[in-house]
Amino acid sequence: MKRVLLDTNLLLLYLVGICIPTKLDWKRLQAFDLEDFNVLSRKIVNHAHVTLPNVLTEASNHLGSGYQEAFGGASRLLGWYMKTTQEVYVPSTAVVTGRDYAKLGLTDGAIIQRCLMDKVDVWTVDHDLYGTLTSKGVVVHNLRHEKTPKTRRK
């Protein structure tokens, strides 16, 4: 079974879209719409999900908890995802010694390191992450590209 890793923004879109689609207007998801969610969910259906503690921490920070939850049930939603997803780990010391850390930061650096170790397809809207993964031969999909009509050559 193909394995996929969603970056933080697409993880948030996916979680909110499948569980609380009325919250797709949440401020953190303003760059997305229902069509984005539909395209993403169609493309990753029947794939095993893999994630990193870094991605989960970023998602948790955005979703909040307790009286600071972005919306009711946000932390339970992330908890459900954690229970249904394979969590893998890349030591931060390994990330910071790589070339990509200074340019892309800890989470994206960890995504890159993990994808070089394992065969995992990445989904993102981050141009820099997309370009770096592509240059390293990792299978990466940019949601924006999936929505762009393909032109036919004559």
C-alpha cells in the first residue's frame, strides 16, 4: 500500500475537511476551499498515512486545546488522527546537520530526512519544500498543481 505524509497545512485541511467541513472557513485554512479538500481526499484515499512528531506538534499548536481550541473538538480530532496513523521519528540532531534545515526549518527538514530513508509520497503546498524534495528524487505532490488544468500538447 502506498504511504503518504501530509505537511502541516494539508494535515489541517484534511482533518477539518473529513470531520468538520463547516469549519473549512477557519482562519488557518483561508488559503483553501472545499474543492482543495475534495481533490486532496480523492488523491490520498486508500493510502496509509505516515507522520512525524514535528508535523503533529505544529498541527496541535494551530488547533489548540482546552479553552484555547480553535473550535470545539479540535484536539480530539488530532488525537483521532494520531491513533490511526504511523508516527515515525527523525532526531532533531540529524535534521540540523543536514543542509536543508537552515533554509526550510526543523519540520520540513525532518520531512526531507524521513523521505530519504523511506518510500513515502509527500503532499504539500509549500513551494520550497516541493522543490527541494523534487530535486532529491522524492515523490512529492503540490496540491496547487493538482488543481491546475493540464494543457495538451499537439
